[in-house]
Amino acid sequence: MQNKQGPIPIIDLFAGPGGLGEGFSSVLGKNNEPVFKINLSIEKDPVAHKTLTLRAFYRQFPKDRAPVEYYEYLRGNIERAELFAAFPKQAKEAREEARCMTLGKDDVSSRVGEKLKGRKDWVLIGGPPCQAYSLVGRSRMSGAGARKEGESKARYKQRAAAKQSQFQEDHRHLLYREYLRIIADHSPAVFVMENVKGILSAKLKGEKIFPQITSDLQFPNKALGRKVKSTGYTIHSFVAESDDLNGGALNNTDYLIRSEKYGIPQARHRVILLGIRNDLGVREIGKLQPKPQVSVGEAIGDLPPLTPGLTREKGLKPVDALLKLLEADWWLEFENNERTSQLAKFMRKQLIGSKGVRHRESRGGPFVEWHKHALFDWYKDKKLQGVCNHETRGHIREDLWRYFFCACFARKEGRAPHLRDFPEGLLPKHMNVEEAVNGSKFGDRFRVQLEDEPSTTVVSHISKDGHYYIHYDPRQYRSLTVREAARLQTFPDNYFFEGPRTQQYHQVGNAVPPLLAAKIAETVRGLLEGE
């Protein structure tokens, strides 16, 4: 299908802050013109929608030609209303593109029809919310947890059964049907659907969900009970070589994309389906090509170093709270123990050596002046002259000690410590910490990101605490900032996240890495342009 009608329309459902759409929007053709154009992005969360609208505004301008006012807004020098008032046409287009709507509640289908204006060579992208499919989410929703003190066995079983029933009825299991409804109503040439790895093993009423989803996606009208003759779809993998156009047999795991294999600085494993309308006559699908691994240090090492905040202790600087580690009751034994003395020596040097912890560092902020450029062009914007969303959280004293210990341990041992590696005096006072130390679940509840490897998966839980996202630099002894997490997710540096910091973390954790999305978009482009 040769495209002669301008950019290929994109409809983005469950858009979040726009990671998937950003990737598609970044693909350029001749004369640096966009190959794809987002006609509509749907997101129900008002804060994520605000981020989505700002990025839609940015894209109204040609590449590298966003106005000065945009950067003034990022710097905090003008208000959002002032920015939009200065460019009313672009602001109106952005608001038309990014809509705060809820699938299954609002009439999204009619809006899609209005935006497509009869185009047939369009692409549907998006991923239904994943809490009901994620392994962690399922554990939280379906498990009753430990028996409470004084709770009878009968009451515990009753509570567990109620929790399981609640999980089975969770409406998020079936949100993919809203995505399916848009396919059935408007017949995109191609669709791209993303979800968590857990969807492969998730069950509903004893039956695995994934085979039913792929079956429904092949025949959307039939799945919705409509007696309408329509062209179906074939579901393909972006990565499995066994996938051919004659219905090559695929295992469920063949749909799994391991992001770190494709140049993303994060071990993010997601199921991404490629649906192709059967009448397109596609003869070949270009697979994603493996790229060298990108490490955490390569992704975030150029960002300005920051000091964490300190909570619950007014008048005490974080660095002074950290130095009190040397006065802790357990420190002397830790330093004199033959097994741990070398690590203790290294930690002491990091604390009080000539290049030890810094005393005059900033906690950062919504915008930090910075003139050092990122290692990779993907992140760069020379007009920015700084870093957005780069502000540290506050932590209690004991967590500063734990973060510092984890970073030092990783430097010495080349791995993140398990709770059994912690000095006893540093163990958190959690109810199940003894089980964790002995090797059961949650033994890695403090996870430092290794400088020379891709990060672990950045998920929305990063909004709750930073224990799984500890900076590798002992001299910074803190959790990652929103911008550092966004770098691991491959958001460009000029991508600004709106809302309170907790909401910013949540948006970043829920997104598809834009750089991975751009690679996927190139495959889709090849299908639609016959390349």
C-alpha cells in the first residue's frame, strides 16, 4: 500500500503520557516530514492527559523548531496558559488531538470516525491497562496475604475467597474489548497492542486469557457477537523468526519483546502484538534488529549529580545524617568483621575520602540548568540547556544508609545485594524481613541499578518509593529522579511530565519506551509503504 495521502493517521488508545505515540511521531521520511501523524490520543487520567496535550502542542511545530516560549515554560518562566495563548492555533490542534476520555464510558468510536475522515490506511496503537494481568498486580489483587493476628482459619479462607472473586470480576480483564471494538468499527490497516508479560499466564475463571485475546483480535466482529462479514486480521510477532505469512506456528513467548536486546537501557519485557488486515497483501515483515546493550551509566551518567532530601529530621543536612552511619551501633562490628571489612573500608573512603560524598549539592528541581549533553542524540535538544523533572525525593536517615550501602556493595561485588547481605543493624523493620533474609520473597526489596548493565523494569510502583530504583553512585545515595527514570524509558529530554512528582513517576512507569516504539513504527511503515 503506497501512501499518497499525506502522513499515515494514528489513533492512540490508553495513551498514558504518550510513549507509544511519541515513537511513531518521531519517524521521518523525505524532507524530514513525519511519516505518521497522531490524529487522536485517548487517555482518561487527567494528569497524564495534561502531559499528552503539552507534547501534542510541541509536535505542531516542525522538528527542532519549537518556539522559545516552549522552553520558557519548561524553565518555569511562563505559565501554561501563557504558552498556549501565544500560539492559539497550535494549542487548539493539540487539544483536539489529545482527549481526556474513558473507553467504555465515552463515545470514543464516533470521535475516531470523525478524525479518520474515511482513511483506510491508518494504524491503531495502544495497550489496555495492565494491572489485572501483571504478575505483581495479580498477586496483590487475588492474594489475601498473611493470616492476621487472632484471625481464625475459617475467616482467613473466607477473606481469601472474597479477594479471589474480586480479582475474577475485575473489569480491567476485559478492557481489551474496548480496543477490539474500535478495530471492529473502523478496520485499521494495522494495529499494535502492548501489554505486560503476565498476560501470557493470566487466567479468567480457570481459562488462560491470552489465546482468547488473540483469537478475538483475528475476528473482531465475530468476537463482539456481530453478524457482519468483514476482513479479519493475522497476528504476528515483531521479533520471532518462525513467524511467516503462511501462518507459521508461534509460541506465546514469541510475542515477547525483551527491550534490552534492542538498544533500550532497561530489561523491560512486554508482549506486543502486530495485527495486519488480511486484504493488505503483505509479503514480508521486517523484524526488530538486535542492537548493542545500553547501560544505566550510559543513559543517565551525564545528568547533574544531586543530593537526596532528608525527612523527619529538621535542621540536619542529608550528608550529615549519612555520616552518622559511622556512629551506628553495628558499624564497629561490621568494620572489624573479616568477611565485611573490605566493604566497610570502601564505604568509609566513599564517606570521608578526598572524593567522598559531596557537601554542597542541589536536590534539583522542575528545571535544572545544565550544559552537558547526553551521550545519545535521541535524548538531546540543544535549545533546552538544562534538565526537566530532575528533583530528588526525601528519605529517612536509615534509608539513606541502606541506599549508600547498596551502591557501595554493587561497586565492590558487581551485583545488587540481597537482604541477607545487609548488616543486621541495617535491616528494615518489616514483619516478613526474616523470611526475606532466609531466601523467600522480597529479598531484593532494596535494588540498586547497576552502572554497567541495563536497568530492571521501570514500573509505576516507582511512584510509591525508591527502594527498587537506587542510584549506582554512592556519592548520591538516593533513589532515581523522574528524569533518570524517563531516560531509562528513553523519553527525550524535552519531554516534560506534568503534575505532582508522584504522578510524574506514575506516568513514566506506565509508558512504552518511545525509542522502542520508534523501531516498531519503522516496521509498520515498511508494511504500509511496501518497503
